[in-house]
Amino acid sequence: MDAADHKHPNYVAVWGGLFVLTVIEVAAVYMRIPRHLLVLALLLLAAWKALLVALYFMHLRFEPKRLALVALAPLPLGVILVVAVLQEFAKR
Amino acid sequence: MTAAAAPHDAGLHAGHDDRPWLRRYVFSTDHKTIGIQFLFLSLTFLLLGGLMAMVIRWQLGFPGTPVPGGSVLPDAMAPGGVIRPSFYNALVTMHGTFMIFFAVMPLLTGVFANYLIPLKIGAPDMAFPRLNMWSFWLMIPAGTLALAGFFVEGGSAASGWTAYAPLSNSPLYTGVSAGQILWCLAIIIFGASSLLGSVNYIATVVNLRAPGMTWMRLPLSVWALFITAILALLAVPILAGAIIMLLFDQVLGTHFYLPTGGGQPLLWQHLFWFFGHPEVYILILPAMGIVSDVIANGSRKPIFGYTSMVFAIGGIAGLGFMVWGHHMFVSGMNPTLGTSFMASTMLIAVPTSIKVFNWLGTMWRGNIHFHVPMLNAIGFLSMFVIGGLSGIFMAATPVDMYIHDTYFIVAHIHYVLFGGSLFAAFAGIYYWFPKMFGREMHDGLGRWHFGLTFVFYNLTFFPMHLLGLGGHMRRLYDPTQYPFLAPMQPINVFVSVSAFLLMAAQLPFVVNFFWSLFRGPKAPLNPWRDNSLEWTVPSPPPHGNFVETPTVYRGPYEYSVPGELEDFLPQDRPAPARQEAH
Amino acid sequence: MAHAVQPAAPPAEEGIGVYTQKLGMWVFLASEVMFFTALIGTYIILRWGSAESWPVPQDILNIPLTAFNTFVLICSSVSMVKAYAAATHDDQKGLRLWLVLTVLAGATFVGVQLLEYRHLIHEGLLPSGIRDGSALAARLVDSGKLSATAAGLFGSAFFTMTGFHGFHVTCGVICMTFVTIKAFRGGYSGGRFHGVEVIGLYWHFVDLVWIILFTIVYLI
Amino acid sequence: MHWWIPTNASSYGGDVDRIFYIILYITGFVFLVVEGGLLVFLVRYRRREGRTAAYIHGNNTAEIIWTTIPAVIVVMLALLSQKVWSTVKDPAHFPADAIQIGVHVKQFEWQFTMPGPDGTLGTDDDIFRKNELHLVVGRNYAVQLTSQDVIHSFFIPAFRLKQDVVPGMTIVAWFRPTRTGAFDLACAQLCGVGHYRMQATVYVHSAEDFARWQAAQGTPAAAAAVATDTTMGSMAMPHSGGTR
């Protein structure tokens, strides 16, 4: 847990990545892309950005795997909730 | 690593205690003091909730007649002592709210998680003692706000503890406005308290275990409390989110659950039960953990199948997030979804039966000491079996179609929450009272309390199954209104009288508790000859718990080890001359 | 411990391998994920479950302004992580500079969001729906583009989700101000960087939530 | 005085009861085994001087057995339930020849719109009744449940049917009465102050009786007048008990 342990990736590069992805996202909205393709692309881009933040800014990449488990544990539950309830309302 | 990663109070160790009075007894950050504060708080709310139940039972047994002593109630609640329907609905709502959020949950997690986790894993205190203090002190405004509902215009929340929208959305439907808002605020603050507690319990168990206290050497009570904390951590925020939206529907005019504005009433039920079912396990898992400890101790035998007990707790918790729809079989939900929820619900019977059979296996060929905690643990086991089996009726969708929202459900939840959680809580209180207060409780009074409670408890709640099978709806102000229910009124009278006696049967406990608190004989270090670490420190343990961080050599259930002089082998005793048999 | 030669006591388990405050923050964030699941999930469910046609966000919201705000928040994340890097290198000057920038960026985000709210409310979008006779009502409802019901739901969900995110940013700015004050007093000198790292985790999480919210509420 | 499930009066009620009894026998057996075993252990292994408890940590075979048996039983129960469940609730299995009935509920009142002699709902000869539903024995009925305010629940104990009525949704439930007589219909979901008196009566007539009743109804206006008359009967009128 000493200073030697701290890995500092190139934060400015990550920032550049986030910036570019955001620009692509906003630009995509104003382009004529089929709706379902647009939604899929936007979700993927958002997931990519979120992953960049989690892995580099929040250092998940450099933490023990078990800590990543703490972070990931709630996600399947959220998916279960939303998918099940969507099924309910989509039927009507 | 324990000492290195110690909580904020660096250098905290037993023996030196120069905290001023206020920091010591009121705004204390000591997990033991906080645990005891939670004990008094939850027992107070337990009493309040119980009194409400008495009034409810009076109305059901003797509808339309004045409650004895009810003339003190204001006219808005009970003119001339006769309960108004609106007050009845408020009582039903607040009985559930108090019992679940302010009595049983703090009793099991607040008291036992706080008091036991650090002591049992060999830590000086919680990971975040100051947050822990806040966790307790947030409960005071939460409870006060909930209680305040009774004294505002329109009375307290009256849409059930489940607060089904849109009934709970608008004063148009219930006549309650401020009361419902206060209820929402109270539960949101309660959620914050629960969150602080959960973060603490999880971080403490993960990072503050003493050397040698491996995961598979944790007492099952700690395992259960740990997994409960995870459940609360992930489930309570969903409730907070749902209630915030409910609150906004009332005060900001949003339309989340209001069909007139395009909202979805069933959305509330999904969110509520997505929290609500894990909540049920939050209320029962710690009880299972406590009972596991007590049964192994009382039987003087290692717990049967420790590993599968741990996995069963985990399995119940995991399944708990996938079964919420079984509360909504008749809600108008998609029938296909209902089928999947029935399947997942049925599966819960598997880990549950593992636990029950393993407890029986623990007693098998034991040397059973019927001390008072053990009696209560046996009470838990026998009653939980009934509660568990009656659950299968509800899991079967066609049968649920008939018994849903009837007294069968009421019987089931009370078999699980009273027969289960409360008997376990009593077992825990009797078991750890000597450690908490340094004095022993009176044995005879304890036996009377258990015996009377066990008898009247069954006389109160078992007939409710019959009422439910007769079709008796729950939350019904006056059952004699219905031609098909009126013939069953004698059962209602019987249940009510039993309930009053059940309440009276708690008197020995109250007397015992307070008498022992001040006059009980001095408790020895380890009255139950238990292996766990809390019994190696003085009763009550000093601030900082352990003078020297203990080292753990074995699991907590090494009773009757062949070749040992005594029938127990504490976790921190260096290994005996011979190798551990495994 | 004369008996330590016995094999019965293995070395202490290392816990999870991170210090307790960091673990605590991660556990807390797991809970926050569930909280935002409730809100974002509700939005998704109401939108897909809604019988009426849902408003196109661009018709109501100011996308370029919010894109700028997103940029500000991303910048604040970088400055935060820079502050943390400075703290681990015991670079006090850098730490203070980056923390101040982070607080400013956070405050800017909240400020812009408040301006956006003021504008939207002025236009006629309220948590309870679209105000009758407002500019927005004239543009959308009266011209038959949108039913008032769907617009009402949109207002409910929009203000609740972004409002709770804004509340989290505000809490972050307040905490960060305290951290900054402590940094100026030398509270993080000599390799004491835990406080900065832990608040940083919260800050990045709030940024992460915004990335999701921005996509779901403003873009899709 | 009945202390048990009321006698069944619907086509699928018998199936529901059958599953109930199967579960009752299984759980009753398990109950006896577990509680009996517990009692035997408590007596047999009670503390005695000189006895030492066995030093056993578990038994994998035993645990596998008592994991598998409940698993098999519950899977069986789930399969058994599934069939009845889809018969009752799955719209794909609703009988095609069902007579449609409109059920609109609002706080503390059931409003039934029954088709008149032409047999179709939504025509001029519809018969409207409050808190009173008239059916012919042996016919299939589909009730279209709608609510004006909050969630109520359509519960006919004798039919073993319960279905919540949710505002903003039209939920259809079906049943076929198999016995004539008057049956209680109750609201099973807390719906406000008057929840306890939100009751109605279901009259199941023989075909001849029903024809006679229907003929007596005449115009909807006349029906309203008759409704007041019939509801005065002791079956459907709420007692004036409770608070005064």
C-alpha cells in the first residue's frame, strides 16, 4: 500500500477518450440513423464511457478482483428488476 | 492486520476509558453501547406495536364495542372508545410499519449485528464507529416522525405497511395527507440508518477479522448478519427510490403511480416487493444465525453441515431477489411472469429445508441442555417449520389465488416473524444478556416467559390459518359485516382472547429484564461454556473489547471434542496436544 | 503463543486487500447503484410501458447546453484524479490546484443545471407535467405532437432523475470543499491520501451516473 | 359454522382445492416427521450425567438426500400448479363462448353491467346493478374489471377466484358457476375507510329462474328501482354495525 503501488495511467488520454465518445454520441443524435440502431449505439457508447471511468478514474483495473465483485454485484439485480417488469408492461 | 486497519479511533484498546459521560452513554461510538441503545429502542417499538395489535384484536373480536380504556383516545380515533374504521386502518398500517422497520429489524440487525460482529470476529470496534452512531441516532427522528402521524390532521398513514399506490398517493382516497408524508419521510430516514449500518457490518466483517478468523471459521450468526447486511444494502435503496417517487407524487404532483397521469400503479408493487421480499429475509436470516449458535451450544455438538449452512444462507439471500412477484400473483401481472415467479419461489424450499434438517442433525446424538436460550431456539425451530410449510401453499399460484390477502397470509407472516424472528431474538437476548450487562437473567422467569409465550402464541396465530381458509380477508375492520364470515366470529373471539394473554405473557420478560439489569447475580465470563470470542472477555466487555488481539485457531462449534477435558474448545485456545480431527 | 508451532492457525487473512475506508466507499457505492437503478429503471419501464408516444428529448431539452455540462463534469473527474495523483506523490501544490478546479467544475455543473431547470420551468415543463398555455404546451401538445399525459410522465421522471443526480453532485461539492480546506491546511501531506482517494471514488461514481443519465434521458 | 374452505361452486374450484389438499397432505406429513423427530431428539438426547455428545460435523449423504427430496417435491408441485394457473389466468385459455360482464369499481361500490336478453354487452338492453351480480349456472363468464380510483380486489370465495382491479388497466377474469345460490363477493384489497363494507352478492340462477329475473328487469331505469328493492334483502345489505 505504498506509493510504489499507485499506478497512474495517462489520465489525460482517458479524458480525451471520454471527450471524443461524448462528441460522437451527441453527433449521432443529430444524424439520420435508424432509431433502433441509434439506441443500440448510444447504449454501447455510454457503457464504454462508464467502463473508462470505472476502470481508470476509479482504478478498478488496479484493484483486487474481489473489490470489482463488490462493484458488480448490484448490476445483475438491476437487470433482473428492469427486465422482469418490462416484460410485464410490454405485454399490454 | 487488524490493528493496522483499525477504525478511526487509532490506538483503541481495552482498558483505558476516559470518555466523558455524554460520549460514553449517549453519543457513544462504541458498538456495544450502540447495540444496547438499539435494544432499548427496538423493545420500546415492539411494545408499541404490540399495544396496537391489542387494539386491532379488540376490534376484530368485539367489533363496535368500546375498547377498555379507549375513552382516553381522541374522538378522531375512537369516539367513546369505539374504534373508527379510519383509525383501524391507521393501526393496521402502523402495527406493520413499527414491527417490521422499527422493532424486528433493529432488534436483529441493530442489536445483534452491532453487539456481536466485532466481538465475535475479534475486532476492537466497527469499521466506522461514527457512522455507526449516526445509524442509531437517525432511528430516533425516523421513529418519531412515524409516530407523529397519529397526532396530525387526518391521522397517520392508513394504506397498509405496503402503501399500495394509488391508495397511498392522494388524500382523496384515504383522507390522510400529512400522515402519509410523515410515513414516507420516516421510512426514507430509516433507509439512511439501515444503509449506514449495512456498510459498517460489511466492511467490518470483510476487513477487521482477527488473525486466524478465516471465512469458514466465522460463527453462523456472523455469516447470517453479514449476508443480511448485503441484502439490506442492495434492497433498501430500491425502497428509498420507490418512496421518494411516492412522496413526489404527493407533494410535487408527479404521476409515477397515478394512472390518471399515465403512471403505473403496479410499478409501485414491483419496486416495493423487490425490496420487500429481501426484507423478509433480512428479518429471518439473522434469526437463523442466532439460533444456529444457540442450538449447537445447547446440544453441545458441532453444527451439522457448517458449509452447507453457509451456502444455504447465501442461497436464500440470492433467491430472495428473484421471487418478489409471488406477492403479486393476483395483482393483474402477466400470468407467464407469475409462472416463473412460482418456480423460483418453490426453489426457496430447498435451502430452507437444508437449514431445518441440519438443525435437527445438530441435536441428533447431542447432550441437550434446556437452558432458556435453547428453549427459545427450539421454539424458533418448531414454529419456523410451520411458517415455512404454510409458505408452500402461497407459492402454489392456484391456491394463492384463494388465500391471498386472507388471514392465511397473516398467520404465515406471524409464524415466520413472531414464531421465527422474535423467538430467536428472545433466545439472543437471554443468551447475550449476561455479556451485555454483566448480570444473569432469572432462570425461572425466563422459563415461564417461554412456556406461556409458546402456548398463547400458537393459540393466537394457528386459528388464523382456519380463518384464512374460510376466506376471511385481512385488514378488515368488521368481519361480522359479511354473511359468510359472521359464523366464524367465535374464532376471532378466541384469537383475540389468546392475543391478550400472549401480551400478558410478556410481563415475566419485562420484569426479568429490568430486575436482572439492576439486581441480577453477577455473570461469570462464560456462563454457557461457549467457544466464540466474546466469551473470552469480561462481562460487560471494556471499551475496545480485547486487551490483545486474539488469534483464532478453529471454528466456533468445537463442542465435545473427544479427548478434551471439557465439552467445549474456545476458538482462541491454542491447539491441544493432539491434532484436530477433521 | 508458545503453541504457535501447531498448524491449526494459518496466517491472518488479508481481508479484501484494500484499506477499510475505501472498501466502505465501494460498498456504499454498490448501494447507490441500486438507488439509481430504482430511478433509471422506473424511467425505462414508464417509457417503454407507456401507451402514449414518448416525447423526443430534443424537442424539450437543450442538448448542446447539457453536452457542455457533461463535458464540465468529465473535466472535473480528470481534475479529481489529478488531485489524487498529486496526493500520492505528496505534491501539495498540485493537490490544492486540482482540488480547487474540481470544486469549481462541480459547482459550475450544478449552476448550469439550475439554469436549465429555470429555463424549462419558464418554458412550461414542471414535475407535474406541462403547464397549460405555456410555450412548450403550444409547441408540443396543442400542435398535436404529444399527449399531455406522456409529457407529464416525462416531466416527473426528468426532474426526479436529474434532480437526484444534482443532489448527489451538490453533496459532492460540499464534501469536496471540506477536503479542499483540509488540503490547504496540510491535512493530506506526507502520503496521507486516503481521504482524497475515497471522496474521489464518490465523485467519479457521480460522473459515471451522469454518463448513463445523459445518454438515457437526453439522447435516446 | 364453517371453519374450513367454503363449498366449491365453480368449474376450476375443484382443481384448486385438489392442489390445496395435495399440499396439505405433503406439508402435513413433513410437519409430523420434523416436529416428531424434534420431540424424539429432545427426549432421547436430553442432558444426562455422563453422556457426551457425538463429535460429528455432518454427513454428506444425508444432506444430499434432504436437499434432493424437497427439490423434487416442489418441482412436482410447481408443475401441478402451472396447469390450473394457466387455465384460470392465461387469456390464451379463456373460453371463447364466455358471456361478457362489465365490472366497474369505485371506492366501496361494485357496479355490474350485465348483457340483456340479446346476450351482448354494450347494447341498449344492458342491465346495470350495484353490488349485485346475476349469473346462470353452467355458463362461462368473463368479467372485465376496471377501477375508478384505487386498487380493489374481486374475490368470490366460493369460486376460488381473486383478481385485483387496477385503475388504468382492464383485467379480464373468467369463471363458470356450477351451483345455484347466493354467494358473497368481497373486496380483498385494502381500499380505504369503507373497505370493510365493500361487498356484493352473486346470485347464480338456474336458466329458468334467470330468464324470469331478466324479464322482470325491463328498461335500465326500471332496473335501478328494482335494484333498491332487492338489495334491501338481508343477504346484501350491510349491517349497520361498527361505529355509529
